[in-house]
Amino acid sequence: MPESGEHNWPGDEFGSFLDRLGAREEESAHLLDRLPVIIYASELGENGRWRYVSPQVEEILGFKPEDFLSDPSLWARQVHPDDRLRALAVESHDALGNRDTRPVEYRMYTAAGRIVWMLDEAVLEPDAAGVPVWHGVLYDISERKTAEIDLQRSLAQQAVVARLGERALKNGDPEALMRDAVALIGELDGVERACIWEVARDGRRLNLRAGLDDTMLGSGRRISAGRESHAGTALDAGVPVIVPDWSAEERFTMPPAVRALGASSSLAVLIDGKDRPFGVLDVHSGERGRFDPKDVPFLEASANVLADTFERHAADKALRHRVLHDALTGLPNRLSFVDSVDDALGRASVSGSPVGTLFLDLDHFKLINDSLGHHAGDALLRAVAPRLRSHLRPGDIVARFGGDEFGILIDRLADDAEAVAIAERVASAFAQPFSMQGVDHYVNASIGIAVARLADGGSTNAELLIRDADAAMYRAKEGGRNRSVLFDAEMRATAARRLETERDLRGAVEREELELRYQPIVNLRSGEVTGLEALVRWRHPTRGLLEPRDFVSIAEDSGLIEPIGRWVQDRAARQILEWHELRPDARPLDVAVNLSARQVAHRGLAANVAEVIARTGLDPVHLRLEITETVLVEESAAAIASLEALNELGVRLVLDDFGTGYSSLAYLNRFPFHALKIDRSFVDTLGVEQEGTAIVEAVIGMARALSLDVIAEGVEKEIQLDELRRLECDYGQGHLFHEALRAEEISRLIATDSLDYSGISSTR
């Protein structure tokens, strides 16, 4: 019976209707006989006497009105046990006289034992003698509730399929997915258990793969693959099989495993495969009639997820078998190497023996490719492989990671010293030359060493160990190449500092922690400042002002260089326009901004620069973008496309750090540069070393032939300036003229007409 609440049902109308019943009994009785609802009047309480029940009670519940009138407890007995507390909760005097009541939904058993859903709307009012009487209506809402339940079941089933699909994508391991599948499906309302059965090789049995406790042993873990079993029929016929009631089933024999579950109903569907079926997925319930055709699409969708994963895993396994080795050298590849290292670490966790890896990179291998061609480079790699194997202990594994990088697993080590000794022995493999195209070539290698000592309580995995060896290899490169370096605590601390710096760098733009300094670029003929290079600084909240060397490489590795680069371009463009306004009668200043290799390789670079130009209104001819020589060495398609697109925008491109890379002269004609900047390492030697001066002179002469402007950076001494002017270098920048200055300092110099360099006479 109803409870009080916020639900607004037509209580006034219903009350008026009840009032009219007493005045027009004959007419009202005829009306009640035609309504598709049960009208009732009953006294308060679980066993309250029923005074009136309309005839529809027989059609809806199967009882006659007199059954209720003669048995006050009949209504409460027929309420479903799970709903009894809710239905009886409103049997209280608190509802007396309250017509603003909320309907109550509950299930009732019919006289035939069928369950129907009822909606009970009533008001409690005293009769003439003051006895509280419910005046109400019972609606049969079974059809609506069935639709709601079906919808809820469908949504729950869809959620299971979605979650199963997500797990299949994240982890393609069939064993794990089968465990996940039976667990997820088993969470559905009314499903006691889900099971996965695999067809045996002989095709005569289905073997249990997931879904039952480990205590199910022996024959209980097998069922027939023939049509005498429900699962066998689903397999053989390829159609879903529903068993609505095992106690009345005549088609199939109930398998012991299903009997042990206490199942009353089951549904089985095929798990198909590309070449042959994998097996069967079935679900079981303790409720009779739990499964019907509406459940089939869900279970088939789950089976399809499993089938797709099994097929993909089989294909991956076959592919993995084919590609365990590098096609060029015949060595294991990185994937195989990682597995081997993980296996070694697993053994070491028991034995306590240290495990080591070497990361080996050939020095200047690109020179071989560039000068002799890729065929020669491939021949060198093929020759390196047997050399490395011949210098290792039995059981050690050498693999090619790609390019000129190799990994070596050195298992069962005594200590770090043995790992270093093995690395030195490996390095001796390069003592003899390699013959390529009839010519002997000497090649060296840089080797990084990392050792895992699990006996000390440490923990690691293959990727971490390889990463540490890689970091040590780069330290060897930085130390001059052709050497080996052992990864140590200092390197680990350096790596930790890099991670901390990267974390702090995220959001530095939004927190306005970045600043720009501007270093003037001077015309070496007139002393006039024609442009400024924008140099980024980071005012760290605890470490103070940081130079680019402290964070730019970290920004490049982490991808943060792109938002930082966009900020620098925008800020520099706006600043140079402000200075144009301060000197309206003078030649507009250019602004130079550095681009990293990562920025140049980004396909959206030109679009980002175009957006900055459009947003700020800067004439692109006054924007100079400086690109380091290493970008040209890579010569990626993306970099070439970016530079060509930038040239189309009208910006000026400057080749920075000229002379520090390889094969720069061969690349100059391929890229649309307007100027090149001589690296400070060559400027330092001017007037001091004849060889360095000759190099600068050659570079300037070459630039003249290619119609390129030349900028010398790092000019700090008068002798350097004199040599640059003698060699007719166009521009220079350095502390001799100005250090990198704040924007307000540049503005002050402009205001006092002190920006130009007075140490150069335009008539000289």
C-alpha cells in the first residue's frame, strides 16, 4: 500500500471518485466492473480486513473477491518475500488523512504461482466509526516492469561486452581474457556462472578452460562435443542452445559440471575461429527460464570478442616466431632480447647472481652510410655481428636493436668488474679493420654497461636495465666515444633530476615563469644593430634563473619544446613590433628565434608560425628562424616539408651552428636558407690559429657564392672583430657588442639612441 512522499498522484480526483461511490452504488458497481484495475478498500494493517475488492482481481491475480474478503491475511501472503518489507512499511497511522501519497511497486504471486508486478495507489481515511480504511487501486504493471528489466539487463550486458572489449585491447593474453570474461559475465543479475570450453584436438570433447573452481577435476572438466550435450550441439550446429529448465530437459544429458553448479537453466553459444571453432561459451543460472532469445546477442558478442582475441593472439604468436631475429644480421632482435633479459632477471631473483646488459653503438656510423652508401653500412653491420659473438662467453646473447645499436646480455656475473672486463673484451672486437668495397675501415664503438644486483634487494626489469645501459652509452659518447661507461648512482641521480625538471617545466608557460633575453646582431660594416636574437630563460621558483642548457634538451625530449616554442615566437614578435614603434624612422629590426629539430619535424610548424604572424601583424620578412645543422643531417621528409613551407610564408631561415655537423656543404643547396651562422668554436680561433681562420674564410667565401648572409656568433674580442671585418663577414653578435639583455634594457638603449655599436666606423 502507498507511502507518503513527494509523488503527486491525482488524490483529490480519486477521493472524489470514492465519495461518489457511496452516493451512486449501482452505477458505480457497473463502472468498477469495466475498469482494468483492482479497486479495493481494506482496513489498516498487515491482516486488516478487506471490505471491498473489484471483480478484476480474479482476472489479474486469479483470486475471487470473496477470497480476499474472507481471508484478511491473503494479500500479505501473496506479496513477494523480497518486497514484503517495502509493501508493509506504509501500514501506519501516519498516513491517515494524507492524500498526497506516493505509489508503491511490489511483486505478488498469482493463484497459479506466476509473479506479477503491481502498482498500489491508495489513501487512508477513517470511516464513520473512526476505523482507518485504505481506499486504493492496484494496477498490473508487469508489462512495463518487464520492459524496464529487459532494458536494464540489456544495458548491463552491453557494459560487460564493452569492458571485455577494453580488456581485450589492453591485454591480448587469452588466458587472462578468459578469466576476465567469466568473471564479468558472472556478475550479471541471475547468472551463477559462465564457462569457456575448448575443443580437444580429437574433436570429441570440450575441455574446460575457465569458469569453474580448481576443485572441479577429472571428468568434471570435460563434456561431450557431440549433440548429446547442450554445448556440443552449439558447437556442432553452430547455433545458440537454450535449456530453460534442466529438470524438464529431454534433449541433452546434464553434464556433471553443470549439475555441480546447481544450474536450473543454461545458454550456450559457439566461439568461432577463422579456420576452425575454438569452443563454446555457456552461462548457467539457478533460476528456471532465466535465459531466452533476447540474451543470445549479448553472449554471441562476448564470444566474438574472445574469438577475435584468440585469432589475434594466434597471428601474433606466428608473427613473433617469424620475426625473433633481425633479417640483416641474423641476430636476435630487441623483442627477443627483452624476453631473454626478463628470463635472466627471473633466474637471478632466485640465484642472487648479478645480471648485466651492454648497450653498444657504433661511432660515426652515419659517415659510412653517407660516404660509401647504405649497402656498405649494411655490410658493416653484417660483419660486426660475428665479431661480437666471438668475443662473448658461452650463453651470452647479442642482439641488434636497429640501426647501429646492439644489446648484449651478460648473465651469471660475479660483480661489476666482470661486466666491465667483458665490455672491454667486446670493444677489442673493433681493433681490427673491416673490409668494405676492398678498402679497410676502422670502426669504434661506445658501450654502456648496466648491472642489476637483485641480491641487494633491488628490483628492475629488462626495459629499465636496457634504459640504464643506454644512458651509460650516451655518457660514453659525451666522453669522447670509443670507450665504455658503467651506469652508476650519479647517472641515476642525473636521470632523477631530469625527471624533476621535466615535471616542474610542465605549466611553466601558464605560470609565466619563462622570460626572454635579446642579444643584438650588429652589421659589421656600419655598427648598426639590425636585429636581435630572442633567447629563452626560465625563472624557476626555487632554482632561480635557468639558462637554456639547463632545460631545453629536457623540453625537446618530453615534447614540451613545442608549446614553449610557440610562446617564444609570439612574445618575440610582439616585442619587436613595440620596438618598431619606438623608432618609426629607422629600419625595422629583425627578430631571430631558435627552432629545435623536434619543432622542425613537426608537421604543424608552418601553420603555427603563420598563426603567430597573423595574430601579431609582424611582417614575416622580419622574422628569422634559426635551425641547427643537426636537422639537415637527419634530412627527414617532415623537416624538408616544414622548411619549404616556412620559406613560402616569407620568413627568413638561418642555418645555426654551421660547421659542427656533418656534410653541411652538400645540403646547403637543398634547403631554402637565407643566411648561415658560424659557430662560436670557429670564431674563438680567429687571429690566433691559422687553421681556424682559414676555415672561417672558406665558409664566408662559400656563402658569398651561394648569396647567403653570414653571421658570426660569440664575438668577444677586438681581434676577432678585426678578422671578421677583414674577411668581410656581414654580421656579428656577442659580448663585445652586447650581452643578452632584458626587453626593458633594449627599450632604454633605443630611447637613448645607444643601441648601435660605436666601435665600428662606417667609413672604415
